[in-house]
Amino acid sequence: MAAGSDGPLEGLKVLDLGHQIAGPYCARLLADQGAEVIKIERPVTGDVSRAMAPFAGGEPHPEKSLTFLYLNYNKRSLTLDLKSEAGRKILLELAHDADVLVENFEPRVMASLGLDFKTLSAVNPKLVVTSISNFGQTGPRRDWRANDLIDYAVSGVMSISGYAQREPVKHGYFQAGYVGGLAGSIPTMAAVLVQGATGRGQHVDVAISEALTSTLLLTVPYYTYMGETQTRRAPVGEAFGNCARARDGWVVAHSPRSGEWGDFCDVVGAPELKDPKFATARGKIANAAELDELLGAALARHERFALFEEANRKKILFGVVQTPEDLANCAQLAERHFFHEIDHPAAGRLRYPGQTFDASESGFAISRRPPLLGEHTDEILSELGHSRQDIERLRELRVV
């Protein structure tokens, strides 16, 4: 194992062949815990996420993609043409001493490059190879193309998202890739534990669509055991459990328990809701349209954070829809040191979200800013024993 940053995975050496979101996020989660991660990118253009908007300062630039910057701090960057024989040879040199390799190509790609699990494990029997793809390495759909929207569609998540009588909807941005990266990081760490105990590696196969399906919770068991399909909710009665407008934005009002109803009516300033016909769950459903109208009018008179604070003082379940500006100034996130600032030579000083938990015996730190394309190529090749002349020749041949 190689020397790395302080953290529970200190000494773990990871090769990140990922692109876009799922693979790089999986590898970065390992880096966040102290693993030494080498990001391997194609020469000249690098990871395709370098071309993904938005960009720092609004200027399209391969070193300013906010997506790339977020997914790749705590890593070093090595450019390498894996389609060349010399490039593959260098990759195998790296794999010989690595502990983990993460990739999220289509299943056919690694084998086409001569870098399938059998080949890699022959070079290093203890290597853990984590492959993240849309449908997994096996099955009739393994080679089918997909993207974030398709992953959400085939996973079943979209079937329960949105209003009944309307088209299904998906989560914002590219959440499927992040779910896939997170789903890949957990079994990878488990495989590392097995590696430490047995000295043997294994192939971790993660399907993004399956990872999304696993979040359905009750939907599949409901069909399995009840023989019925859970559907999207009707828009009537939307004031509870969905978003409603306050004076300055959106809030989420959850239907209180019967003993809390009076307090809830006081919080939103709507004594008319204390009418006995709204007192029970059945009554709220029977009078949903009128309830929506009265509650909507009441909520619109208040600022959302004032409602949020007052409701929680009374222990009533209530939330606000926070905007990016709200999150950037959120006292809760600040108290938990969620954001970290990093200087970058091209993108400038930016705030990055950190890890989603605190551990009492191991802290989180961004020990490396996001790398420039190929920034550490010479350094890493030198560590492998390549001379300056070798490196220059590889560069002339466009291998690196």
C-alpha cells in the first residue's frame, strides 16, 4: 500500500479510470477517507466532465468545470492513452502495486482494451476492480446505452415521481450518477477488508439502475405481496406532503398528528382550519380541495423560515425548500463545517461540499485541490521508474 493522507483508508492506492460522474465520485469518496487516488485521463481532452457546464466565472474551460472540480479533489492526474500498447503497459505497471481500480465504462470497453478483470488480476491477484455501469456486467441489457434520465426511468423511480394524470418526472441534475458512485464505494471498501484478510481481490459489479431501484423501499414489496402497483399521488390534497407557496418561496407542510392540529393552525395563522371537519385524517381527505385553498392562503401570508422555526419550536414536522443561496448561508451546514474553500490556479477560490458525516476519530480534509489535466504525469511515471528521456518519448508519441 502507498502512503496517503491521514484517514481510515490511508495507505490504500486507487486507480481512477472513471469519467463523468459515477466512477469519479466513487473514487473521490475513497480519497476523502485518505486513499491515494491517481486519476487517469485521456491526453489532450481529459475526462469528459471537464467539458460539462457550469464553469467557474461562466467561461468554458477544461480546468473550470464545476462538475469536474467537485468530483476530483484529493486526486492526482495522469494522462494516458489506454488505446495504445505503451499506455496499457503503463496502466498494468500501476495496477501491479495498486489496491483498487475503479471504472465506469460500458461493460465491453475494458475487455476491448485488454484490461478485463482476468488480465488485471493476473498482474495483481489482490486487486479490487470496481465496475459501475448502467445495467451491470451481466444480463440481456448489459450493452444497452443509457443516461441519467433512462436510469431513472427503468429503475422504477420515475413511476412514483410526480402527480397522477401527469408525466413521470425525475430528480434534478445527474443524481443517478452520484447514487451509482456511492453504491460503488461501499462494496469496494468491503472488498478491501476481504483483501486485507485473504490477500485476494475481487470484481465488484455495480448497476446504477439497480442502485436506484433499491431506493424504492416499499414499492416493489407492495407489488410482490399485495399484487398492486403504487401510483403517483393526486394533486388534490397537495398542501400536505408536497410543496406549497409561502410569501417568499416554497415550504413543505406535513399533516400533523391529531393532537398537534391546533398548534399547527396557530403556527400558520389559520383559525378557520380548526373547524371539526378538518380534525381527522378522513375529514382532511374528504375536504381536501377546501383544505388546500385555506392552507395555501394562510401559508402565503408568512415568510418560509419564520414558519420553519415556529413549527419546529412546537415540534411540528415542517420544512422549507432551500435554494442554493440558502444552502450557501445555512447556519446548520456552517456549524457542521460542510463547506470547504480551496484555491485553484485556473478556477480561483471556490467553496466545495465536503463529506456527509462526522467521525469522532478521523477528520475530513481536502488535502489536494482538483488537479490540472496531466499535472502529475511526470511525477507518477518517475515513481514507476521511468527516466526523463522515457517520459519525453511517451509525450512525443502522445501516449501521455
